[in-house]
Amino acid sequence: MNEIIEFFTQNKDMIFIVVLMVFVGVEVIGKVPAVLHTPLMSGANAIHGVVVVGAIIVMLNSEPTNYVAMVLGFIAVFLGTLNVVGGFVVTDRMLEMFKKKK
Amino acid sequence: MNLDIIHIIYLFGSVTFILGLKMLSNPKTARNGNILAAAGMVVAILGTIFLHEGEVNSLIYGLIFGAIGLGTVVGWLTAKRVQMTKMPELVSLFNGMGGACAALIGLVEFHHNLDSPTNIAIILAGMVIGSVSFSGSIIAWAKLNGSLKNAIRLPKYNILNTLILIGLFAYSAFIVWSGTHNETHLFGLFTAAILYGILFVIPIGGADMPVVISLLNSFTGLAAAFGGFLYGNQVMLTGGILVGSAGTLLTLVMCEAMNRPLFNVIFGAFGEGEAQQSSGDGSQGTVKEVGPSDLAVQMNYSNKILIVPGYGLAVAQAQHVIKELEQLLEDRGVEVAYAIHPVAGRMPGHMNVLLAESNVDYDKLKEMEDVNPEFSQTDLVLVVGANDVVNPAAKTDPTSPIFGMPILEVENAKHVVVNKRSMNAGYAGIQNELFFRDKTSMLFGDAKKVLTELVSELKALD
């Protein structure tokens, strides 16, 4: 029990962010029309590409002689970028069409 | 000083994600919302690289920019070149890449955090979720692009999957509590998570893939959030949790549209439906066929026509031909509109995107609730490559696996013409009694081919 409270106290700012963001996430897409489900899913898909920031931090914190970290980090940054760029571009392509006809 | 600025940048990034997602849920602001979130992402990435504290070898900078450059070129070209009909599987593929990224972070960071059980727990959680999301998305991708056609079900797959899931938890708990430094366990857990992702998605039918992708999407968000927790990185945390919670809600909204509880999607309630398929084929009487020339005449004399597009239209890439047909009919004074079922196609909203591509008016796309009362005043309904979403069994037959799913009530129209390639059952694997009704005629063939014939027959009527 003490450990849980200690964990909470040490990470209280993070835990606050987590809890509040859960509500924000639900609130933000609460009233989305079915038409936009696919672009919305695709847009959200691009946003979780933010994981690439973590991959960059991995590389920045590693020694260049740590080949395993270098190779895995390189692949991770590459895949994360693929997620971000591909995600945003494909979402934009979907939405471009919605705009054209109006 | 650098450290202070990075927090402001991360705050900016988080705000653009929230605003971007908010704007994405409104047709008018959606495109700008996407661009705003993308801009926030670029700033967050550049900030992370340039405002890093401490000495960094220039080789590492080179590698980072190399990886980003390569990822940008490949991602950009793939996204620009893909056909609109292939988008759902592409989203799944990109999602898998994000999951793999999270998994790799976990594999590397494990060694750096051996003295902190809390960090190890966070790392393992991110790695397991990322791996499941990766392998699951790859399977979903393979299913959607047709290279993996059938749902593969191991005997007692539900029990097996549940056991593996419990095993994953137990194994993770063991690694955290034993404080083991042994890499074998790390890779053992990694392999088990990959395996679970495969077994989790592989029994699920193609019709449920959108729900699965949406669910895996929120998994990847969660994996990113664990990364944020590990580094105390706010932008990863906010972005990840935002997608995690919004993605979960979106998954539930999609399930609601299909009237398929999430539990049934995952544990497969379509199982019995497939048994009916074999016995149901052809045993429900005869169907009437109609050719393009007769249909052209019939359409020409109709006052009001509703078109129900489905996956068949997407597969045949018939969205441009159908627009041409609509135009021709309108020139002849026929009122034409499209009735869009919320889950028509392979993803919710897929049909809207496709029809938008061929410049169909936004106002002509009618959603299910609005259009259902209109069928009774409609002379002719043309169903193009849709099946389950117009199956009256969903309303009348409590034993049907799709019973309770909201459908387009096309059977209320005066005439129904169904275009299909063959009499094969739809994705739910059940026969459609609508095809055997008196007012229904079948127009067999590839959607693009028969619609092109229909268009030339209509032109020839002058």
C-alpha cells in the first residue's frame, strides 16, 4: 500500500495528466459524424506517431559505440517517422476530397 | 535555459494535438485540424533533437536525421500514391509501424533501467502493447488487402488467447519482481507479445477489421503514453493518452453503428453464421436477373432513385462510373441520392471518402437515419456491392447473427436492383433473403463493368 502511495506521490503530475487527458480524449471526439470516422481514425493514428520522440531520445542518450541501440534506434526512428508522415499525409488526402466538393 | 523552452514546446505540441483532434471531428475544420496537429508534431520532434541537454556525438545526429529523412520520403510517397480504396489497410500498416517503434524503444531501454522496478514495469508494458499492436496491425493489413483471406481459428482459440494474455501478465510480473537482468526473458516476452497480436486478430472476420484497427490504434496510443511516462515526456504522454482514450471511444462508436458489442467482435459471434452459409446457398428459391439495357429503361422512367454503395463498389473502383450514372439520370430529371450505411465499405465513412473522390455532392450522401423513411417513396434502389447492410434478416430473424444491426430498409422501395459479382454470401457469411423477393432483380457482374454498360445503355436511349 505504501509503495502505491509513494509511486503516486512521485509521479503525481504525470498521473494528473493521464487522468485529465482521458476525459479530454472522450470529450473531444464525442460528437463526430460517421462521415468523419475514417479520417478521424487516421488522424489519431498519425498523432500517436509522437512515439518517435521517444525513439529519438533513445538515440540521443546512447553511446555511438552501442551498436545494438544504434541499429534498433535507427529502425525505431524510421518506423515512427513513417507513422507520423504517412498518417498525416493520408489523412490530408482523405480530407482534401471533402473540401473540394463544397 | 534549453530545458525550460522544451517544456513550452511540448505544451504547444499537446495543445495542437487536442485542437487538431477537435477540429477533425467537424467537416468544415477537419483539414486544418490535421495540418495543425502535424505542425505541432514537427515542432515537438525538432525541439526534442535540438534542445537536448548534454553532449551528443555528431554521428548520432546524422543517424537520426537519416532515419527521419528516409521515413519521411517513404511515408510521403506511400501515402500519396495509394489508391483511395486501399486506404484502410494503409492506416493499419502505419499503425503497426508506430507499435513497432514503441516495442523497439522498450527493447533498448530495458538495459538502462535495470535498477528501477517501476521503470522496468513501464518499459515492459509499453513494449508488450507496442508488439501486440504491431503484429496485430500487420495481420489486419494482410486481411484487408486480401493476402490473408479467411479467418483462421485454432481449436478453442478463445481460451488459448485468454491463456496467452494471462501468461503475458504473469511473465511481465515475473521479470519485474525477480529483477532479472537476463535478456532471454526480455526477448521471450517480446516473442510472446508478437504471437498474441497475431492470434488476437487472426480469428476475426474481415467485416470487423475497422473495429480491430481502431482498437489497435488506441493500443499504440497507450504504448506511446508509457514511453512518455518513462521519460517524463509530456508531449508523448498527452498525445498517447489522447489517442488511447479517443481511439477507445471511436471503437465503441463503431461497434454501436454495427450493433456488434466489442466482446462479440473479439470473441467472434459470426462463427455460427458460417455454418448457415453452406446450407443457405441457393436453397431459398430463385432469383430474377436483369440486364443493363432493361435496367436503363427502368431507371429512365423512375422519378426517384437511391443508390446504396458497398464494399463491392470500392473493390471495383466504380466510384467515378457511379457519379457519371448519377449525372446522366439527373439530366433526365430523375432525383438521385446515395444512402450510406455507417459501416458500408471497409471502414466507417469509407464510402463518403470514395464518393467525395469522384466529386459527388456532400448533400447527396444521406445517412441511414435520414434516408430510411425515404425508401417508401423511392421507385428504384440500386444496391452496388453491399449485402449485409441491406439484409432484412437483421430486423426479422432473431436467429440471424446480424439480428439487431441497424440496416438500410431498401425492401420498402418499389423496386430493388442488386449488383453483385455472384450469389456468394456477404462478409457475415449469411444468405440474404432480400435477393429472392419478387420486387428484387439481380444485376450480376463486376460493379465497374456493369455500371459502364448501364451508362452506355442510358446514353443510347436518346
